Amino acid sequence: MQNLLTAAQMKALDARAIKEFGLPSRILMENAGKECAGIILAHYPERLQGEICVLCGTGNNGGDGAVIARWLSEMGLDVGILVLGKGTLSPDAKANLELCQALDIPVQRISGADILLAEQLIADSSLLVDALFGTGFSGEPDAASSELFDLVNSAADFIVSVDIPSGLNADTGYCVNAIYADATIAIDSLKLGHILGLGREVCGVLHLANIGIPRHYYSALDTVKLFTESDFFPPVRHPHWHKNDFGKVYVFGGIPGYTGASVMAAHAALRAGCGYVYVLHRIELMAVYALKLTEALSLAIPETKSGLPDSKTLLHLLSDASAVLIGPGLGRDDYSLKLLETTLKNVKVPLVVDADGINLIAENPALLKYIARPNVLLTPHWGEFARLAGIDKDMLEQDCLAPLLEFTAQYKARILLKSHFSVYHDASRTWVNVSGNDGLATGGSGDVLAGIIASFLAQGLEIPDAAVNASYLLGKTAEDLAELRGTASILPTDIIEELFVEPEQADE
């Protein structure tokens, strides 16, 4: 998996390379600028036909921009530099800007009232390089910076940001206002802010520039990991195995009007490869599930004379399970609560708690003690997690990792937090998956994901692997479907039908 660094981790790597490996900061800056210039030339030659405007800040990110300007100028391109701010330049930025001036590259310093004077230059440029602020930026931009951001976003034809778009928080991906880049060249490593929050939207296409920091330095870092296509490994299948070898998934059915959620989860579990799926439903919904289920089996939930689930008999039914899923369409009445209490307290096989199962835990805090059991996985979306953790959802918009890490540390939980990206976190790892598209922004997609996870668990994957591989598969399937139809028309049932279908197969 690929490392996602914090700003502090990247700064520490730079410092270590300078101190231990003998790489002066000017050399690292030179390497960064030269690599960035090469990436621009290789990937965007059509954008280099006119004047190139390089926006520099007064810090080391501005120094990177000055080196880029010099190398692009050496390639025979027409380059001009705008430096925002009248403050003191960092030593390396000052040295590189002076070198640009010595080479007759135009350098103009602007601030406040001067910003509008730069509008024509920005608008006339075929490519704008954003090297204003680096990974050290946090908070809100000042008035002059915000005005320049707005100007760049409205007037620039094509924007390449250096390391991270100016205004974007490198640790959270949050921004109040930022430059929205067409492409971003991350220096040495991806940062959390490139991926989390608004990062992917603000960054555009991501590139990596190697600046010479020794690779073995990363082995000492405890980093968040980005799950990529090369990391995907679904459960192993052997030709001589039979259905019992691929596990049995038990899915709890829903309340009237919400039975579709459990049906989709059951069908997704089968498509994802498990040998059997049983849907356990309320007695009065027997006819509904008999009509809706074909490959999956249905079983009525045993009840006591009072009409609530009979825990002892229910647990006997579940004794054959390889994995259990509870939550999709479950409801939040006393009947549902009894089912959840019984499974949380007693089920020993992997247990996926989704949707209403999570809402019930939020409403009944006495159940929180059971989520520390090593067989339990919670799969909330942001709204469900906010209710579970007792926080405002806006906190997740600004920083989704901090509340997640705090909650899992407190309750020893294993959580797959779902949004337009997914984060799996437990006591020993944090993995991020970004596959998918807006075709998944439809009710039922989470039920499909829960079914895939349960299927992978039944087939023998451990909880972290099942969660992140299932999340990747769901997203990749949506991406493949987008090659065939508009994302607005993608349904959860389409995802189920296309699981493990190669794109060329779909074309046929």
C-alpha cells in the first residue's frame, strides 16, 4: 500500500535527509523543482505554447516554484513569476528567486491592492503554476490570498499546484477557500490532504516527484496507507472446493417497507462468492421474502410468546454461520433491539453491524461495551458515525480522522467509515480506499457493501482485509459501470450484477 503522510512526517523526513544523508535543503529544493518541471513537460506539453505564470509564496514552496520557473525557462519556454506578499523570503526561496532574476526571468512582487494588476497576466497564461503555500498551511487564507485564489480559479486556463493546492490543509483535505488545480505534483509522497476531505476534488490529477529522500526512511514511520488496485486480493477459490467451503452468511431481514436492504445485502453476498446465504426474517414477512429470494434461503426468526425473538433458539440457528450481518433495513423497535443485543453479546463468528444496527447502538449506549469484541465490525456512513460518537457531522467535514481515531481508541472498535472515500481503522492500522464515483450515492449501496464484506469474511478473510477489499471492489465496479452508462443511472442492483465482471466482458 502507498504511504499517506502528515505534514509533520514529511517535514521530519526532509530534516532527516538533510542531517543524516547530507542532502542540503537547496539540493532537495532543486530536485523538487527539476522533477516538477519534467512532469509538466511530459504530461502537459500542449499547455506550454504560451506564457507560463508561476505564483510563488515567500516560503519554501515559493522556492520550489522559482526552481520550476528556471527549469522551464531553460527549456526555452516563456515564464514569468508573481510573488505574493511583501514579507521576508525564506533563505532558499530568496536565493532561487535572485537566481531567476539573474537569468532575466521576470519577477514581480504583489500584495493587497496589486492583485488585480496580475489578472491579465494570469488570464493570458497557457499554464499557471501554483507554488504559493505548501503543506504548512492551515486555517483560513487572509483577504489578499483569498482574493488571489478566486482570481486564479476564475481566470487561469490550466493550473498545476506544487505539492498541494494553496489553501488546502495537508492533513485533513479541508479548505475554506483554495486554488482548485487541474493537476497537483506531490513532492516525494502523497499527503493525507491529497486524498481525504475535498482533497481529490481540489487536487485534480495527482503526480509524484521523487526528490531523493532515501526510501528506507519510510520503514520507521507509522503512516496511513492508501489501498490501490495492486493491493486488491479477494478470497482464494479452489476448483475442488464445494459450497460448504465458501462459508455461510446469515443476514437479518428488515422491517416492513425496508426488506429490500437485506435482500440486496444477501444477493451481494452470493455474488461475492460465499456458498450459502440465509435471511432471517420476522414471521409476518415470510411471504415477502419467499417472493424476493431465489438463491438465498429464508428462515423465520423464532419468537417467544411475547412476540420478541427467542434468543436461545435463534443462537442455535446461528451456530452454523461463518459470518453474520445485522442492520440493513433492521428497524429500531424493541424487536430489532433484542436481535442486536443477542448477536452482539453471543455471536462469536465475524459480525458486521451496519445501518440501523449502528443507530441502535447510538440510542442504547449500554451496547457500546460489546463493540470491543474482536469479531465485530461497524460500517457507518458519516451521519451514522456522528450519531454513534455524539459529534456534529460538520466535524467530519473538517477532519474525519481525528474523531475516528479517538472513538476507536476509546471503545477498542474496528470501523469502516464510509463517504466518497472509505477509511478502515482499528488499533493497529488505518487504510484508505478511494475507488468509486457518484453512482454509489444511492440508497442501497451501503447494503451491497455490507453483503460483500460479510461474504468475504465467511470465505476466510480477516476483518481489516474483508472491509477494505470489499470497499475497493464496490468502488471499482461502479467505475467500470460508468464506462457503460451515466453515473446518475447506476443502481445498487447494477453493482451486484456486475461484481467481478471484467470491463471487456461488460462491453460484450
